[in-house]
Amino acid sequence: MNDLSTRPYLIRAIYEWCVDSGLTPYLAVRVDEQTDVPRSHVKNGEIVLNISADAVRNLQLGNEMITCTGRFGGVPFDLLVPVTATIGIFAKETGQGLVFQGGDLPPSSPDGGNSEIKTTTRKPNLKIVK
């Protein structure tokens, strides 16, 4: 049995919530060799993309790939983002959204505090309740 990732479904859900709420959906992406984005806009191996209807054209939120055409410095660029490279999706105005953690992401380089999304990893904290 093939296990489907929940990541593309959650990305689409948060995107729709942003649009329905009149908010701007931003996609945080870890850039690797399979990610096609303007390299001049990549910082510390990551890029944050505005994926609102005003910012991109032909947005496709597929199960394996997110594609669209955006403009960077006035120049059109066809973006290809593997769903597995997605760090999170959030509303620009409120910061609400989802940050993905888990096994299908490659290890990241330190971001030096420049990323709009911060992820933290905590050890489980269990208590004995009597």
C-alpha cells in the first residue's frame, strides 16, 4: 500500500483559507537541486514566495510539485517547487499557517535569523500523573 503524504493536502487547505480570509499566502521553501527558483533571491538555502493570485500566474498545487510563473525584478520566471521542499505555508499578515517537520525534508543549513519562519525542535516532556 502506497502511503500518501498529507503535506500537499495541508498546503492546499492553508492556501484556500488564506484566499477565503483575504490574506496573502506565503510559501517557505528549502532550495535544493530539484527546486527551480531565482537563485539571486535565495538566502541561506531558503526562499519565501508570495503565491497569491496577484503575485503569480498559473498556480498549480499538485501532490508532488508546486508550479507557477512569478515575476522577480520585473522578469517572469517559471517556478518549480517539490512539495517535499516546502518548509511551510502561512499568511503574511498574521503569520498563521503551518510549518512542516518530518522525514521527507532534507537537512537544512542554519538560517542566521533571516527566515520569516522559525522552527524549533523540543524533546518530549512526559510527567507521571498519580
